[in-house]
Amino acid sequence: MILKHNKANVIMAVVMMSIFLTCFCGQVLADTWEGPFKYTVTGGEARINAYYASNSDEGIDLIIPHVLGGFPVTSIAEETFLLRKGTIRSISIPISVRELGSFSGLPALEKINIPDSVTQLNELCFLGCSSLSTIEIPASVESIGEGAFLGCTALWGVFGGNGITSIGDRAFFGCSSLRFFKIPEGVTTIGDETFAGCTSMRSITIPERITSIGKDAFLGSGLNTITFESPETEIYDSEDTIPRATKIIGNRFSNAEKYAKKYDRAFQDINEVNDEGITTQDIMKTAIVLLVLACFVLVLIIARISRQNKQLLKTIEDSGSAVEKANLPG
């Protein structure tokens, strides 16, 4: 009986401890407001669920706090800014945040900083942020989700992102101002419609590690040239994958050349001819000849200066001798 009683006490203690841990270390079920932020707490970390400010507040430069209710802010929910569409101009996110929600539908958003703690940009993350012109992606970000920048019509430059290994379908669909984006070396595939509608894009290089280009990847883009560093990169078999006016640059007998021949695209050997019809070998030969000529001219200049110095010294010596003779007694 004593053993049974002790066992019951142990079970009761475990249950009470579980309840205690759930209440104080687990999730706080009720949303809590602090200033304009509504948040919940899970495992001692705060998650922002909503932001609300007075309707009179326009052009807001929002600073996300790193602590709410004494708990570090580590995530921002998907619908956080739903009530403030059209009023937020910039957002500053603290280093404590690991997970971004969605900033979609913020047409006034011009600037946002992404801290080094973030590892991914979720799908539709910046959908319709039509005033966002540039963005700096830290090296900590490993993936760009599907449609992450879809419809960001003012976005002309995407910088950084050296740690990215995955870019989702339609990631930059309709980014009509996009001119600068270097595909990170770690990326291995370009998905469907990734750069479709990027009408300001003029050239792009597909790194050697890219194994495939998806359906309509560059449909309706403004590409003048597209360069394939690998002969093995597979290009989706459709005439809409690469625009008709785009010159394809790649290796001879590569998949890029096969695509160009099949769909009547201009092709240029990556190792030979440039836009002026000059071979790389010719360029090297010309550079060597110019270097030799420059060295020859330099030698002539040095020789000339040396002769002039010798003549000057001789003139000085002759003048000295003449003076000495003139001063000799009769």
C-alpha cells in the first residue's frame, strides 16, 4: 500500500511539473498586446502576429523590437501587416528574428533590412511590394521561396545572397525593372518562370553548377544575351524558355547550342567570337604585340634620356675646361 501510495505521488508530481512547464515555458495561449504589436510566446520566444497603428499614420518607418514582454522576438507571422497595407515605408528587423513572415501587399515599402539570422525568404514574401527598388540578401539566407518577389515592379537590384542554394518557381516573375541579379554559385536549378516578365534584364550568366533551366524561365524577358558556362545545362524544351531575340552564348556541341539550332536562336561560341567578330586568341595576340611595342618604346625613351644626359655632362666638362684655360697666366 505504501508503494502504491508513493507511486501515485510520483505520478501526481510529474503531472504537476508538466503543467508548470507548459504554463511557464510553453505557449502563452492568449495573444498579448504591447504598443502596436500583438504577440504570443512559445518556448520563451515571442512571435509577432499583428501590427496595428492609427489610420492617420502614413509613411511609417517601422522598427521591429527585439524584445516583447521580456521575451526575444524570433519570428514574424504571415498576416502581421495585413491591416497596414499602403502605409509602411521601411522596416528594420532585429538580429533576433530567425523566421520572416510575409510582407506581401505593402505597396509603399521602399526599404527593408534582412538580418544575418534569417535563413530563408518564404514564398510570396514580398508579393506586390511595388515600391521596393533594391534589397540586400545576407549570406545566411539559403533559399528564396516560390514567388518571393513576384510583382515587385520597381525592383532593379538584388545584392548579396552568396549563400543561396535554392530559388523557387516564379521568384522574380514580373519584376519589370530588374537589371542586376547575379545567380549565386551554389544554385543548381532555375525553376519555372523564375525570370518571366523581367523586361529590363539585358544579360545573365548561368553558372557552371546549374543543371537545368525550367519551363518559361525567361519568357517575356528583355535578354540580349544569355551565357551558359556548362555544356551540360538542360534547357526546358520549349521555344518560350528563352526569348527569340536573345543571343545564346555557350560551348560548341553543348545543350545550349542544340537549343539554339532547334529554335533558330543566334549562337556564339563562348571561347571564340565576341560581338565585334574578334576571337579571344586575336585579343591575346594583340595584347602581347601592344605589350612588346610598349616595352620597345620605353627602351627608346630610356636610351634617349641617357644620351641627353651624356651630352649634358660633356658640355659641362667642356665648359669647365674652357674656364680653366681662360684663367691660366699669360
